[in-house]
Amino acid sequence: MLILGIETSCDETAAAVVEAGAGGAMPWRMLSSVVASQVEIHREWGGVVPELASRQHVRDICGVVERALGEANVGWPAVDAVAVTQGPGLIGSLLVGVSFAKSAAWAAGKPLVAVNHLAGHIESLWLQNGDLPTPAVVLVVSGGHTSLYLVEPPGTYRLIGRTRDDAAGEAYDKVAKLLGLGYPGGPIIDRLAASGNKAAVSLPGTRLTHPDRNAPAREYRFDFSFSGLKTAVLRHVRARQKMLGTDRLPEGEVRDLAASFQATVVETLVERTFAAAKWFDARAVGIAGGVSANSSLRERARARGDRAGLPVYLPSTHLSTDNAAMIAAAGLRRIAAGDLAPADLNAQATLPL
Ligand code: KG4
Ligand code: ZN
């Protein structure tokens, strides 16, 4: 069984072909995965400009899908289903993928499957590693989300914690912008932090002491919060700029600040994820999404897993940031559940998972 995945939720136009056994059975094999990144376009503006993003998706989508089919060495007749990201994401961007997928599926006479982008990030772990032991606690940590899910059985996702304000990737991007480091901030801070002193700047941890009064009836025991940390970095930078009489902090100071910020973020993510794993008696821990590419997060999570006797699963760098192979994989789960999308499927910017 061959499934074509399409992803256009943010600033990457992506298409991929994934092969599975009958009905979507594992193991899954990635035959191709093409990602056209718009980073160069948005860098100039210091972040994603939604209107520019949707226009670029329109330009790129046909070529990206053709290349994904070409690299997998298959034509439309061999494709068994089309999976597309329905949300969450930028509405204009999502609409390009959803409209393309609907038209292509209808024209080729193939079933259409709607995928939640976050489920895609979770399934990147199953695509990469084969079957994970369950129950598994999976942290999805990206530019737009920082959420913890309990996966049991595979293909089901129970939300057990999420950020109350900024996503971790968003905090990375904002701190990088503040330091004049460019976009996207995650990889840049990651690189600088490697040669900085993480004990140089004392930043507040992100421990939560009060329950979230705004939370719906359910209790979020394993929530995150990053806006206080971001504000602390802002205050520190402003004070140093004032003291030195310049906007440009010395390079060594920037490295130290990057290292201190990263250590705080990573510590919070790892601590809370493993606390949840313990609480739910998980047999595995997974980390997915753009920030899972972070070198320190990978290292610390693995070390913590070794100590706790829990296997830690991470996607490859290609599968950690936005791609369509993970969308195809999540689509296979939907097919296995008999969950096909109607012809009037619409994109949904705030689609929950
Ligand atoms: O999953 P993703 O590609 O897009 C969203 O769904 O948001 O994640 C992008 C985010 C950005 O905020 C970027 O700064 C962050 O992932 N990121 C990183 C690293 N690589 C990407 N953050 C920290 N360290 C990295 N190495
Ligand atoms: Zn993503």
C-alpha cells in the first residue's frame, strides 16, 4: 500500500510517499520525502509572514508533489490514498495543501485522509523506529506547540499537558530575535550554546506553582510555561545593553546567555516529560517536533532515559522538522481506523488533538 502525504501548514511545502503493508500495517517505509523550505523568504522579516507563505505554497506545491512521486519511482495509478494536513497551522497555508489534495484525490479517484499536524509529529517516531513499546509518553515540541501525549494504543493520543503560553520553539525564536541572531532561532541558539557557560546567567526555572485557572475542566498536571523565562532573558539583555551603552552584546556574553537559556528550557522539558512517564507508568518516552532536533535536548533526554531504564525515541533531523512523510504515516493510522475524509473537507487553523 502506497500513501502520498502532503504538508503545507506553515512555511514548508512538503510531499512524501510512504509504503506500508495491507491496510497500513507496519513496518512503514519512506520511499521519498521532499521539503521545499521557505526559510530564506521569511528570514528577511524575522518570522513567518502568512501571506507570503501561502503564495509560495501555491508556487511550489505541484513541483514538490511531482518530485516526491518521481523520487519514489511511482505514478498516480500506484498511489492508494492521499493524506493531507488539515490543521493546526496558518489558514492560508493549510488551504493550499487541502485544496490540492482534494482535487488530486478526486481526479485520480483515490481516497482522501485528513491528518492533524501534531499527530504527524507523533507518528514520525513510529515511522523512524518501527513499533514503540506502549504506553508511551510523547512530547511534541515545535514552533507552535509544546504538548505531552499519552499514546496507548498506537494511533490514539491523549493530551496530558501543554504550554500555558509560549511554545518552546517560539521562545527560542523570540530570544534569538532579541539577541539579533536571525531566524529561525532554535538551530542558531543550539550552536552558540555549545560553546557558552550555562551557569553564567541565572534564569528562573519554569516550575508551575499554581493550577491554571483558565484551563477547562480537565486537569493539566504536566503543563509548561515559557513566557516568564523569555521575559527574564529580555530584562537581562536590556540591563546589559544599558550598562554597556550598546545594543550589541559581546559575543562571549551572547554564547553564555544562549547556553543558560537552553539549559533552562531543556531541563524543564526533560523533567516534566519524565515525571509524566513515571506517573503513567510509561514503557517508552518519545520526543518529536522541530525542537527535538536540539542537540542538548537529545543528549539530556537519552541520559535521563538511561538512568530511568526507559527507552527514548527521537526522529532523525529530517523527520523532526516539518515534513510530509510523518503526515503520510499519520494518514496510515486513519486508514487503519477506517477514517476517510469527506469531499468537502476544510482546513482548520486551530484543529485540536
Ligand atoms: O516542527 P517545526 O518544523 O514547525 C512547527 O510545527 O512549528 O518546528 C520549528 C521550530 C522553530 O521554532 C525552530 O526554532 C525550532 O523548531 N528548532 C529548534 C532546533 N531546530 C529547529 N529549536 C531548538 N534547537 C534546534 N536545534
Ligand atoms: Zn510542525
